[in-house]
Amino acid sequence: MRNKILLIFVLCFFLKPGISYSLVEIDITRGNLDPLPISVSPFFSDEISKEKIKKNLDIDNLGLEISEVIQNNLRKTGLFETLEKESFLQKPDIAHLKPRFEDWALIKSQVLITGKVTSIIINEKDYIKIEFKLWDVLGAKMVDGFSLTTVPNNWRRVGHKISDKVYERLTGESGYFDTRIIYVAEEGPKTQRIKKLAIMDQDGFNTKYLTLGNELVLTPRFNPTNQMVTYLSYFRNMPRVYLLNIETGKQEVVGDFPGMTFAPRFSPDGKKIIMSLAKDGNSEIWVRNLETNIQEKITDHPSIDTSPSYSPDGKYITFNSDRSGYQQIYVMRSDGSKVKRISFGKGIYGTPVWSPRGDLIAFTKLHKGKFFIGVMRTDGTGERLLTENFYQEAPSWSPNGRIIIFYRETKTNDKGEGFSAKLWSIDLTGYNERLVITETDASDPSWSSLLGN
Amino acid sequence: MNLSKILKNAFLVVIFGLIITACATKKSVKTTTEPTTTSTKAAETQKADPIEKLDALMQGDVYIGSDTVGELASGVPDRVFFATNETILTTASRETLRKQAAWLRQNSDVTVVVEGHADERGTREYNLALGERRANSAKDYLMTYGVSSDRIKVLSYGKERPVDSGSNPLSWSKNRRSVTVKEN
């Protein structure tokens, strides 16, 4: 598993990952641990490359910027303590060739990342080649590294791919940095919110708006290959589920039933969309096959059945229903048979989302006027509440199943002022709660899978 | 002429408001037997805004005041209010809807959209379903009183379009509503 090489736009793979080294391993299942001290040396460039890159990207020191991307990613995991660059004793170019390990041990760094950025020309076009090496300071050896060549504009993604490699090497888990988040950007007063679909890199950069805000849009969700998004739009005041191709901008209605369609999500194979249809005061769960255009009713109950989410193997569906009198979480087979309630704690439960690992379901819980984000096993046992607040909901899993992103709204004051909606993330351990910076107010986040190439 | 019409409408609204308040004051005696949480909430809101007396504006947790209430037609209120997580019509709601039905029967060329809403204290998707259920609850009642179903569209906004941006029980009670809006 560790020796698997993920990167395809590698033109030159000059370093083989070593056989398993034991010393700098991190156990991320523990909650509160001492972060591992790590140094990310600025990546260096020769003068000619610097000039070219400056011309192409208008960035003076791209190597420094890339090291900042990596450093921020690692710091935000809560697993690493990224050391200040001012304390580094060795120059980036020499460190990249062969670090003086004593210099790095002296500042208490256990791990060192070095790199090099070179401008190259292929078929008369400018590219950048980025090399990186991961060093074990105490063991005094290189433990991993690779080299990537890409168009200059892609430099942040290379930073994310390096971060993923480091995370994978040091924790034994797959990373989540080369990913995007689609969400609803919000502006304006609470009674007249303007909402747009927006997409950004996982670290908040490269925000793009996909709709203009002319109609209300809600609950966007990625397909498994991250090219398609399904969401709810109030286009022409008819709330319907839509399918949007992010690359072509082409969109179509998929939930064109008489009545309102909402709460869409893709099946794990991306071939179906599961959603709710509300008609005559009753909401049921339906599945639409995108290849055959056949739609099938899955639930049959006079209560509200909504917020469906597939298990990663596609065999089960979790959803919430108020058939017991209040909103609770249920699991059924994907054909609608064997419906079983799994939430039995105090309070009401909603928005169940199956984890990518398959073993947990994340949910929103309302109890005694407070909203919680929590997780439980798929049979309802082992409920754990991760965070409590005035209002928060809509959990979405990072692709490695270690982090949950959600949105939180603030309480307004006596005059109804002070409303805001923001994205937050929290580790599965219940630690490391963080505000996710967005250009505008934000809600309904959905985390993509790893982007591939 | 327009002005006099406006004045007349305003007068009607005031009268209507007085009637409601009068009824409400009587009923508020009953609400003192509600669980203590209600009176604590009432105390809080009164402290925050002494002008609004919660007992006179909410029965249980259903809004019975006239703030935010518009008119479908002269003397015909445009909206009804619901209890938390409920879609059942109260006595006052049924009275309002009977007025709407009577007016719609007299104005048979008018079509309407019944917009269903929820307060902010629920998950977005569930609230969309709840708003749809509330709107249909009103629609069904209008149909019972002789308005044909093809004249009534239903549209749920869930918690997306609150009328009151407050984060307190009174604001939430105003937002749990279905509003009958003329389409033409």
C-alpha cells in the first residue's frame, strides 16, 4: 500500500519510496497528542527559473510559496508543529542536496521537507518541474520524495500533492489536501439571502462562483469523479434537483417530477442520484438512474423521509424520517427493504451521511435547544458528539474519513442583527475544530474525493 | 381616492389587530398553565423588548399577533402560523383560511401560490419537506372550502425566507407560516 505510486503526471520519478521506516509514525486515532515538529524548507530555484516564473506567474519566490502551502496544510491537521523558517540554519539549496541533520536536530525538528522548482520548456511551452524530498532527521536519511512537472498555474496543486504524500507517509492514512469543496456562498440580509454555488480548493484558495445568484440554490454535492455536481435550484420558482457539469457548465434537470425534488446525492458509482420528492404533503425517497433515466420510489410512508445517503458499497441507504413522531435516523437496503431505525438517544437526529470508510454515520442532532455534529456506528451504537453550538448542520466527510466539514450559523441579537454562516471542520476525534476561511458567508459544504490528475 | 382606500385598509388592519389582541389577552390566562419554559422565554423576550408582550403574541408556541401579516385581499389575512414541527391548523388558522376560500370563490379568476415556511431551528432538508407539508395543509383546507386544486400551487421555502431575522421564540413563531400569494 505504501509503495503504491499515485502520481501520473510524473514525468520523472527519480526517487523510490523506501521500505517501511518505523520511527516517525503518527497515530491519528488518538485525540490529544503532541504534534510532531516538522520543518518545511523553502523550495529553491536557480536564477533563470526564478525569472521565467516571475514572468509567467508574477510570483517572486514560487519555492517559498509552495513551502507555505505545504506548511499550512500540515499545521492545520493539528498533528504537526511546523517550525518557523527564521530558525532554520541551513540554506534551502544545500539542504535539498544533503541536509546537515545536526542543524535540524538542533532546532528540534524531527522531519524535514526540502524541494526545488525549475522552469523547463517542453514543445516550446513553459512548464515547472517541482522536486521534493522528505527527510527523517533523527534517522539521518531520506524516506520519500518525488518530482512532478506541470503547467505553471498548477503550482498550488503540486503543493497539495506533496502534502498528501507527507501525510500518507507519516500517518499511514491517505491524504485529503488535493481536494476541493463545493458550497453555497451567501450574502445579504438574513431575510433576503442571495445564494450562489461556489467551489474552492480545500485550503480556501481558487474560489470560483458557478451561479450568479439570480435564483436560490442549495445543497450541492459532488459525484465520485468530481466533475459533476447535483444540487437544488429554485430556477423559475420550481425547486428541482439539477445536475451540473463543472467543466462544461452544462446543466439539466434530473428531478423533474410533479412536486418538489430536493436533498440529492450521488450513488458511490456515480450512476444514480438519490433524492426526496415532496408531493401533496408527503416526502418520499426516490432514485434516478442517470443512464436509463428510470426513476424508482424507495420509501413508502406517510411521514417525511429525506436526506438520503448511500453506504460506500452502494448496498444500503441511510436517511432521516419523522415516522416515529420526530426526526430520527434509519438504515435500509438500497431497494428500500429492511428499514431499521438506528438513532435512539435523546433529541432529534437528521442529515445522516455515511463515512467513506463505511463504518460510521455522521449526523446532526438537536437536543435541549443545541445543535450537535456527531457520529455513530451504522447499527446506531457508539454515538459520539463531536461539537455543540447554537446552530450547525450538514456534515460532509473528508475523502479519508478523518475530518468532517459542516456549517454553523450565529444567533442574532435582539434587533435581529449579527447573522452569519460559516464553514467549520473538526477531526473525527472531536479535536482540532477550525474555521474554514471563505470569501463570503458559506453553507452546505461538500468535500470532493482526491482529485487524481 | 387611492389614499382613502389605503386609509380604509389601514383602519381594517388596526381593527383586526385589536380583535386578535383582545382574543389573545383572554387566552393568555390559559397559557400561564403551560410548562415553565414558556414563561421563562416570555420573561426574556419582555426584557429584551418591553413593547412586545409574548403572552399576547403567542399561544403555546403559535404566533397569534398581527405583525408581518399582510392581506390577500381587503380584510383577508394572507398567512397562518404553526407550532414547532407541526403542520396542524389552529382554530385561528382555519378561520383565516375560510376567509381566503370565501374570497377566492368570489374571485374565480385568481390563482394563488401557497408558500410554506419553517423556522431556522431545523436541518435544511427536513425543513424543505416541513414547509411543503404546511403549505399542503393550508391548500387542503382551501380545497375543502370550495377552491379547486388547479387554482392553488404549493411552494416550500423551508427555512430560506424568514420574515423575522431574530433568534428567539417569538421570531421563530412568525417564521413558521404558510402564506397565500396571488399569482396573477
